[in-house]
Amino acid sequence: MYNVPEARVRPPLWPIYLCVAVTALGIGIVNPIIPQLLQENGADEFVIGLTTSVMFASLVLTAWPIGKTIERVGIRPFLLLGLISYCVAMIMMPWVHRISLFFVLRAFEGIGWSAVWTAAETYVSQVSTPEQRGHNTAVYGMSLATGTAAGPLIGTTLFGIWEPLPFIVAVAFAIGAGVIVLLVVPEPRIHHEEEHSVSSGISFRMNRSLWLPMVIAFLYGYGILTLIALVPTLNFSSFRIGLLITVTVVANIVAQVPIGRLLDKFGYRPVLLSSLTLLSSAAIFAAFHPPFPLLLLLGSLLGAFAGTLYPIGLAILGARVPPARLGGANGLFTVFYGLGSVFGPAITGAIMVFVGPAHSDQALFGTIGGLVLLLLIMMLLGLDRVGADEKPLAKSADSSFKPPL
């Protein structure tokens, strides 16, 4: 376990939560609009999907270098640079009519996401005490999920008023987040522990300790993006699909903080084992054509426990990596999330096409359930343990200090 700096130099986290929520709201506003904009400029489904792949590819390729650079120059510059990159893409996108330029702008969008996420996650991990690490990463996840979920309704409404308006509003939100960073967010001070200092990259021992959070990040990206992309293709009415997505999203948001508090109280293993058990069971049961009311219940379990994988993975990462090395580690975490987001919809979609429409729901939920079950089996075999320090995080903390949100 690695501790954090003294309480007197630890900054509050609420500005980061607000910054992330505002940025996610802007992202949620434009995400459902971009495919419509591309279609108006003559792009087919393949090109639309390819631009999304370019965005995630730029995120994957830049996250780790950004994280390593954060370790040398600090967090605040990359929060600001990420917001600037995102603003450049958004302010130009509604005025562009050449498909080739859309690819460039989506690459800038991915770089912006990569910088903001990696910097914000590093900040939360660095300033969190062990006793509240789970809670803090859960509030971070809730801020991200709430902003992203609220955006699409706002975006589609604004698009109906004037097509460039959603992008202008997203830029305004990003500028507001930048003002928060400039005025309120200080650069956290960390102590470089000599015994864990590594001249470049991450040591072999740290690589072994990182596999679990990286698998969680991949699985989260795989599952969430697959559900978002492919649930609308299932053989349900538009109303039922909308209701299923709504229930899943609400459960995702509501479950974050309670799971985080359980993580702080009991440690990661019992909480993660329980989450994986419920998640795999819900996904596998959903594959057997349950009645729709039961599917709604299973969807709420999927949303709740799939959504909490991300903050659980961040909490484990923060507990296993020295503060001075969290930039590169969080960059790697973002890389694995991006890889899951790229491969999940493609692989699962191909399986759904192979089995045919009659069994597409079984392919969708069964694939996700099978991957979660595989991770559960690996943990039951003890492959996640890295040493004797795997214990409830709160037990290694100074209980006299309660860090601010």
C-alpha cells in the first residue's frame, strides 16, 4: 500500500468532480449528434464507425505518453491541453463538410479525452487517502456517468433548434471546466519515494501488480461500449429499448458511491468478487430470453455492477502504485479502457451476425457474461493477489483525517 502526502497539503477534490461532470456533459451532448452530421455530409455506416474507431485509437495511442509526461510536468497543464484539444474539434466540426477532416477532428477529440481523463484520474488517486480511496473514485465515476447520461437529451433538443448549437454549448462547458482548473484546482504535491523510484517505465514487479486493474479497465470498456452500441439492435420496440437503457444508466449512477464506501470498508476482493458474481449472473440470465420485466431487473444489475468496475479498478490502481508513478499507470489504465471500447462492439457484433437475429441477444449478453465469469474464476484461483498487503484499504489509513470531497 502507498500512502499520500500529508493532510495539510492535500487539496479538495470537488473541483475535479465538477470539471469531469461538465466535460462529460459536453461529450454526452455531441456524441449522438456526430453520426447525424456525418450522414448529412454523405458518410455511410462504415465511415461513421471508422471515425469512432479513429477517436478511440487516438485515445489509446496517446494516453500512456500523456501519463508519463504528467509525472514530469504535472497534472494541470494536461487538464487544460485536453480541454483545448477537445474545444478545437468541437468548434470546427459543425462547419466542416469534407469527410477526411472529420477524421482529423475526431482524432483531436480522442486526444482531448485522453488528456482530461488521465490527468483527472491521476489527481484523484494522488490526493486520496487509503481510507477514502474507494469513495473518491466512486464519486469520480458518478460525476462522469451523470454528465455523459444527461448530455444526449440536451444535445438532440439543441440540434433541432440549430445544428451547430450542441457543439457551441459543448465548447462553452469545456471552457467553464478550464476556468475551474485555472482558478480552483491546485497542483498536488507528492513525495517521490526513493525505494520505488524507477528511471523509466514501470518495474516488473509493478507490472505484475497492475494486471488486475488493467483487465478491469478493458472489461469495462468492452462491456459498456458494447451495450451502448448493440442493445439498440435487439428485437425490441423503441420504447422498450429506451426503457432498458434508462434503467441501466440510472442504476449505474446510483450504485457508484455505495459500492465505493463498501470498498473502503471491506477492501477490494470481497466487493469485486461480489460484483463480478452478480454481473456475470445477470448477463448470463439475460441471454435466456427472460420476460421483459425480469430483463429490466437484470439490466439494472448490469448497469450497477458494470459501471462500478471502473472506480474499483482506479481504487486498486491507486493502492498498488506509488503516487509519483500514478501518471503513467493511469495512462495505461485509459489505454486498456480504449482497447476494450474498440474491440468490444466489433467482436460481439461479429458474433451476433454469425449466430443470426434469432440468437443475437444470447450472443450479446452471453459474450459479456462469459468474459466477466472468466475474470471471476481467475480471482477465485487467487491470481489477483500480489502480496501480503492486500487488505481493506481503511485499515492502513490515518483514521483521524477525513479528506474533503
